[in-house]
Amino acid sequence: MAVLFYAEASNGKVKKNGLEAATYASKVAASLGTQAIGIAVGDIADSELSALGAYGASKVVKVADAKLENFDSQAYAKVIAEVAKSTGSDVVIISQSLSGKAIAPRLSVKLDAGLVSGAVALPDTSNGFVVKKAAFSGKAFAHVRIDTANKIVAVVPNSTGVEKKEGTAAVETASVALSDADFGVKVKEVKRQSGNVLPLPEAELVVSAGRGMKGPENWGIVEDLANVLGATTACSRPVADIGWRPHHEHVGQTGVAIRPNLYIAIGISGAIQHLAGVNQSKVIVVINKDAEAPFFKAADYGVLGDAFEVIPKLTEAFKKFKASQH
Amino acid sequence: MKFLVCISVVPDTTTKISFVDGDTKFNTDKVQWILNPYDEWYALVRAIELKEANGGSVTVINVGGADNEQVIRKALAIGADDAIRVDAEPGDPFYVASQIANAAKSGSYDVVMFGKETISYNGSNVGGMTAELLGLPFVSYASKLEMAASTATIEREIEGGKEIVEVNTPFVCSAAKGMAEARIPNMMGIMNAKKKPLNVVAPVSVSNHTTIVKYELPPAKSACKMINPDNMDELVQLLHNEAKVI
């Protein structure tokens, strides 16, 4: 028995959601009296993987096969399932990222393991293995018991946290036989957004704006605020639909659902479809000149005022704060 | 080209969520049930567009009781050719995927489509499980889908960007924003839907892997703290000292 976690990586680095999976797995392992083992896929330096010991991993198994540069859920699920079996792992922890969403269900069938996806807390193991997950688009939680011997938990990014301590993990290399049949999906082209801010699903700080900005030419002050904070920019649906902002920025029920630590909403009224995508944010700040905007009811902090006056003042206040921190 | 589109019946987006029986059951009283928006707007409409362009057929499948037939008829009114209802209470994702995979096996479909997730359980599980049960490739969060003979070119979402991938039929795909625009059924569609075949089939015997033991509503938000627009320093201090998010 052991707890296996998927150390999701990109460009040779374990991503933050991979560290979250490691932290989560080591806590589950501690409560079950066993060890947490990582599975890393791709060409990642041993030093990067041994550093996962600080997040609670006792060992990391690396499968580096050039074929795996092409992401295919079939091949990845096969690799993780093989490593779960070879390490005797009966619990697998994976991030509910876009790739995690493709891998976990396949893995669940392969390992005959019950899957709870969307986990927002550690499992309660006092009576079985019960995981709290978000449901009804953030309007409720469900506590789901996994009834099978093998178990998989897919954890919502930025929900359970990363804890770093001391320690190093042993790194082992393993190989899994892969054939062309495992790669039915051929990646032809990758288009990454420019810029070095975190993509929305992983962002801790998000500055979002809506129709209250009156036109795309006015977004400069929103971007200034985001730059000062190191936040990722987002927008409401109408603004994406009329082409003021790119579609990938659209947060809400039909766009991206996010869970940042801080969500600043500027000139967004807060329709229920928008809230469904952002209501799991830890803290919500609403800036709106309409006192009747429904978003104020979902906010922790509100500023009733004209965005064009408030945002530059807020940007200045953040600048002052940042300077005082150094 | 034969499409199988898997549709869920879910509570309308604006439903006030509550629970009964000691928070162990979802309160269905006064709930308006709808076709899961991602299944409808993205998966179903794109399948119909591709059928209209290239020929073929679109079958929809739902796992659920007879009450779901009204919603299934809506999918037929939008343009699906026929429907299958697996006559069973939908259990957990593995149970539902097993039913769909079983029905898909006998239909020799080229493309099996899902919405990216349901708006009720937000799991994103059934598509991937069905793909694994059928041993087929799976492309999730597809925002564009084009078909040329037996090869599909698909744009899918990845963290911080998009990928263009190619996959041969048969395959499984889950659809996200960008795939298609919602279609409102017209009167002709609604009339025709009544005559289209809706086949009720018995479920295969499968055990659930998971059980929902309890529901919980999020803690009530405390009242929004209003900050003077001329005092943004105060907001920054509150975010730092009180909320501790910066």
C-alpha cells in the first residue's frame, strides 16, 4: 500500500499543481500510515524530482520516453497505471487540471478505482474514505465515499495548498512499453499565449473587467493594475463575445472556472452564470458604480465608484504597498 | 459519419440549490430540468452541423428515467435523428459510462461526443471513462472540430493555450466553448421530434464505485465590507492583514 501522486510538469519543471498533489498525497499517506510516491512523466532532471522530498515524497518514479512529449491521455493513463501497480499504490492523487481531467477517468477504469474529481479538501478516513468535492457549479459541496479498494482523487488546483518542508526523495527510472496504438491523438501544433503570467486556472490573483469599461481602448488601466499585482487578467462573457478581449480570458460558467485567492471584478454586474465560474475564489473584491449590482452580494469587499477613478488609485495603493514590503 | 452524443439532464443554471433528508438528497422540488448546456450547445450542435455538411446521422443517448424524455425530445427537435434512453437511475460516473459504452459498442459510431462537464457535478469523468471502456482515443475540452473523411482535426484547450491535434475515427471527444453556437429548435423541428425514434433500452448490471453520503452548502458570505473609493490604501491593508491574500 502506498499513495501515488502525479507530478505534473511542463518544460522540465514540476508545476505548482504537481506540488499541490505531492502535499495532498503526503498528508493522505500519513493518515493511512504509508508513504507518498511520485510519478513523473518526461525528461525532467533528477534534482528537480528529488526536491519533491520537501513536499513529502519518499520516492519519485520517472518515466522518460520521447514518445510522451506528445500528450495523449491513453498513453499517460497507461504509464501511471503501470507505475501504480509496480509500486503497490492503492490511492492515486492527481490535479484536476485539463490534462488531469483527461487522464483520471481513464486511470479509474484501468485500476478499477473509484474516482472523485473536484476535491477541495483532504479525505475523511474516519469512516471509510470520503472526499469533499465542489458541485452544482460552486453552489454546493458533495461528500463522496469511494467504495472500491483502489481510489483516485482529482484535486482542484489552488484549493488545498502547497507545504514545503525539508527532505529529498529517491529518484528511480522506470520504463513502460508503449506502442503507436497508445498514441491515437497526434499533436500537430501548440499555441501558447504570450506573456509570463500564470494561466487563469492556476492563477492566485486575477483582475477581471466587464462592460463597465466602456470599450477595449480603456483596458490599459486594468492591465496596469494586473501588472503591479502580478495578476492574470480575465473578463466577463459579453466583453469576450463582442471581441473587446480574447476568448481565453472569459471566466464564468461557459468560459473558464477559476479559484484564485483574490478575484478583483471591475465593472461586472455579477450574473449567476458569471458567479458560477468565480464563486470559489477565496476573496472577491467588486468595484462597480451601480449599488444594485448583484455582485456586491457575493463580494467580501466592495467599492462603490467609477472604475476610471478607482482603478488608478488602487494601482497606486498596491505600488506603495509593494514598495513598503521590500 | 455516425455521431453518438451523450446528453445529461441537469437542474437549470439559476436553480436555488438545497437538500433534503438530512442533507443526503438533492431537493428536486420546483426544479426546472434542462439539457446540460455543454452537451447541447457544443457537442450536439457541432455534431448536427457536421452531419448537415457531410451526411451521416446523429444519435443522442441519455441514462435516466422516463421523466427525462421531454428533455431528450428537445435534442431531437434541435436536429438529432434518433435517441436512446437507458432506463435506469443514473448512478455514479462509472455506472453511466458503462451504460453508454455498452450502447456504443453495438452502434459502430465514428465519433462519441460529450460536453466538457455537467453543470451539476462538474466532474468531467464520463467522457474519459467511456473512452477507456471502449479502448478509444479521447480528446477533451475541444474548442474546434473539423472532419475530413476518417480524420478529425481538433483544437483543444491546454493550460495557457491551445493545441491542434489529429485523430482518426472512431474516437471520443468532449466539447467546450468555441465548438458551436446554441440553436433554438424551430416549430418544424419540434413537430418532427415527436415522430423520431426514442428507443428505451434496459441497463447492463454494473456496480457504482462511489456513493454520495452528504451534501453541504457553502457557509453564508458575511456582508460585503464597503470601502471608501478615495481610500484604496485601506482596501490594500485589508487584503494584506485581514484577508491575507497579498
